[in-house]
Amino acid sequence: MNREQGLQEIERTRIVAIVRGVQEAHILSVAEALHQGGITVMEVTLNTPDALTMISNLQKQWGDHMFIGAGTVLDLEDAKQAIAAGAAFLVTPNLDEEVIRWSKQEGIPIFPGAMTPTEVVKAWKAGATAVKIFPSASLGLPYIKELMGPLDHIPMMAVGGVTEGNIKQFLSIGCYGLGIGGSLINLKEIEAGNFGWITEKAVQLLAASRA
């Protein structure tokens, strides 16, 4: 899936599945479960053991059908290693303008983390595809809505605290996309081999987002 196709998938579903702490033995089954539930964009965080290997395997097995990226990219070295492994986009928890500028130069979608208005504008000016407002779970919906007042020209993603109960609210205020981790990628269910749980949750999230 190329850049344009991948960005179209984000705009279609508005959901990026955040995969953190999943064992390598389970990663392909997690991807299949997400895809069956209609979620086609996923990031593997680099603080997950064997993340680069998982990204490489995912790209080989699911790259034609899913947009596979790397999360928790902290610096330029992380970014280069992730892209070399096959990541198609990058997500960071922090604002590193060097990473953003390099990604833009290389034509790689980049979703950097930012919290304050100053950081959001810096990220956008450096070349962010969209700016990840983090941590959304702590800041809350009203905070993001306030940010969008003067900065409505900058696409923003909410990451953290998004569930089927509030996903429509996040989209209604104008979020470009939503990063969803623990409420979708349930490690307990995965360890039990219950990948159908993820598929069902994906279906529920998409249905709630379109209600």
C-alpha cells in the first residue's frame, strides 16, 4: 500500500491501531483480526520487543492490504531504522523537528506528538502530515477542541482515551484521525488466542464512528 493509498485509508476509517507489547508470534494474527474488522492502518511501537522484525513481517504479509507504520519513534536513528524495516509512516510521542523535516524530505507521512499550541504550530511548520495531540487521555476532548479554535488549519489526531463511547465526539470536533491502543489491542485477549475479540471491537469502533 503506497503513501496515497495509506492516507486514504486513514481518511476513510479515521483509526490507527496502536500495537504495543504484542509478542512477535501473535502479530500476524492481530493484523488479520484488525483487517477483518475493517481497520486497515496500524503502527507497531518501537518500544515493543522485536518491533522492527514485526514491521518487516507485517509489510511482507499485509503490506498490500494494510498501511503499516512505526510508533514511539523518538529520534532520527529510530526513524531511519523503522523505514529500513519497512514502515510506511512514522508516529512520535515527542516533537523532534529533525525527524519531521527528514520524513517530509523522504516523502514519508509523519505524525509527531505535540501538546501545546506552540508545539503544534512548530510540528506543522516543520512538515507534519497531521499533528498527534498527546496525551489525549489526560488532556481530554475540551482541550483538543480549544486548540482547534485558532489552529483549525492544522489537522490533528487524538491519541489516548478513545473508545466506542466517545469516538463520535472526537470526530465531530474535527479530528483528522484517532490513535487507539489498549481498548482495541487487548493483550489479555491476544495471549488467550481470542483474536476474534479484536475483530469485534474493530467493528464496534467503526460502527460507532459512523453512527
